[in-house]
Amino acid sequence: MSEKFRALRVEQGTAGFTCAIQQRAVSDLADGDVLIRVLWSSLNYKDALSASGNKGVTRRFPHTPGIDVAGLVERASDGPWKAGDKVIVTGYDLGMNTDGGFGEFVSVPADWVVRCPLGLTLRSSMVLGTAGLTAALSVSSLIDAGIDEGGDVLVTGASGGVGSVAVALLSQLGYRVTAVTGRESSAEWLKSLGASECISREALLENSAKPMLAPKWSGVVDAVGGEILAAAIKGLRYGASATCCGMAGSADLPLNVFPFILRGVNLLGVDSVELPVEIKQQVWDLLGTDWSLNKMADLVAAELSLEELPAYFPQILAGQVRGRAVVKVAEE
Ligand SMILES: NC(=O)c1ccc[n+]([C@@H]2O[C@H](COP(=O)([O-])OP(=O)(O)OC[C@H]3O[C@@H](n4cnc5c(N)ncnc54)[C@H](OP(=O)(O)O)[C@@H]3O)[C@@H](O)[C@H]2O)c1
């Protein structure tokens, strides 16, 4: 197949890393089982790391970032997929060292592909994207760990992608959500998504040098790490759990063992990247049915074209994007 298509390519030059739209051929792509015509993608923190040359994310350049894809199967040589199927791909190596969703075609292994649930459009699946899938996995882990029904749940990094979807989902499921944010300007918006209360990072960190804090939280969804996650764990109620999926603040966890050995609390790791595809499908199906979000439209910070993306990379790295930026790659 020799069709040409558009992609946002990141190149390494003498002056650093640059991005530009380039023409590519389908034959340039890796030889995957499933060729997908990409219609929608989304912007995640990891995409901005890839686009700025972070070798922990992308080792080889030139490269097309984009860890999220929603589109139509063009052709498939393996798996249950046929031309025209509406599908989603998130995580695995997509957008890391495999050319990703910021181009009009991707070529991927059959076992990376998930059916787009009937309850979601291709666009709404990308409003959620990896961040939404991770938020849903975090909430699901808390439920599996036995969180109190309707209990008080703390969400950190609340204005971000994972945090904002977690706020909307938890409040829709009947939990009382306290959102932690470094942005006072986000408070009204977070309340409109369903947060009962918004607190500053400083307020959460008050007295946090103590080994334990007053037991307040029936659950915590964290995407920030560092002192914020440590303070949240110190404030868990007896037997309660915190999820940990990210390091937007820090990769450290300055904590001692007291909350674990005196209150029996749990720290639950969440990974949406290498998760088996069958579990990804189950969570996407849940997001298309019982967990379909009423506040989906309010999560959208921007709808971007490929040309507009580069201006957003520094913004998401600086923690300035509120909610989710969806990327329109091609006309449906
Ligand atoms: N494990 C996985 O599978 C997985 C999946 C998705 C994402 N992640 C990781 O999860 C993290 C969040 O992802 P995201 O897509 O939600 O990113 P994001 O949209 O950039 O949101 C991160 C949020 O964290 C808060 N924050 C930023 N810097 C901070 C700091 N220095 N101290 C405290 N809070 C800070 C900000 O919220 P406020 O302004 O409201 O405070 C920011 O909006 C990233 O580390 C990402 O790589 C992991």
C-alpha cells in the first residue's frame, strides 16, 4: 500500500528536537497485523515527553508520538478485526518507539486493539484516552479493595487528565470527593465536575511531617506521588486504600511504615500501559455503559488539530492544561 498520509514528526537536529507535519507512506510504518485509519487521538503528559526528546519514553527519532488512537480498521491480517471496525489502541509501545496517533495511520499488533464500546463515540473515547482509562482502573482498584460506599475520597492532581476524570467518575458513583489542586482557578470547574470540596496542596501538606495524620479518607486516587501521596496515605482511615499511577509531582515517596502497620492501609499500583488487552476491553466496556460519564463534555479543555499540538507540549509539561485535550487527526 503506498498511500500518503500526514503525521506530526519529531526530529532530532543540532538545535534540539523539532516538530513538523510531514507526508509519509503507509509502507514506512512497522509491519503490524492491523492497519488503522486514525480519526481521533488525545494529548497526554507522555506525548509531550516524547515530543521533547525524553529518551526514557522514545529512544529513536524521527518519530510520531501519540499514545492514544481511535479510528477505523483499514485492513487486518490477524485477530478478529475487519475493515471498518471502530477500534481503540492505548499504551503498549504505541507512541513510544512505535509510530503513534499523531499521524493518520498506525500499524499495530492485533492484541493491542480494543473494540470501541457502543456507548462511546470514537471522539468521546479519546476525551477519556489513557488518562480516563487509568482513572477508571484506579477507581476499580479501590472498589475491589472494599472502599466504603459513598465514602470520602481524595483525588490529587485533580485538574489533570487522570485527576479530572477520577473526580467526575467518583462523584457520579456516589462518593464524596475532595479534590487537591495547585490551581485556585480550577476550584469552580472541579466542583462542576462533582467535587464536594477543593483544597490546596499546601492545605493537604499541613502537619504532614508527622508520621500519621487524622484518619479522613476512605480512598485516595493519586497521580502526583511525592509528599502529596505520602500525606494522603497518612490520612487514610483504618483498612482504606490509595492508588498510585503517576509522578506528576515526584517519583519519590517520603513515608514510614506506620500507616501500614498501625492502620492496615493499602497502596495499590495502577498501570494502564502493559495491562492485558482483555482487562483493557472490560474497563472500556464499563466506560461505555455503567460508568458512562455525564460530565464528558466538561472534561474537554481543547479540540486540537495536528498543527496546533506543538504549542500544547510545553503547557502540559508545565501542568497548565486543565482536563483533557482531544486531537482531531482526520475527518470522520
Ligand atoms: N501508570 C499509568 O499507566 C499511567 C497512565 C496515565 C498517566 N500516568 C501518569 O500519571 C501522571 C498524571 O498524568 P495526567 O495525564 O493526569 O497528567 P496531567 O494532565 O499533566 O495532570 C497532572 C496534574 O498533576 C498536578 N501537578 C503537576 N505538577 C505537580 C507538582 N509539582 N506537585 C503536585 N501536583 C502537581 C496538576 O494538577 P493541579 O494543578 O490540579 O494540582 C496537573 O494538572 C503522570 O505522571 C503520567 O505519566 C500513568
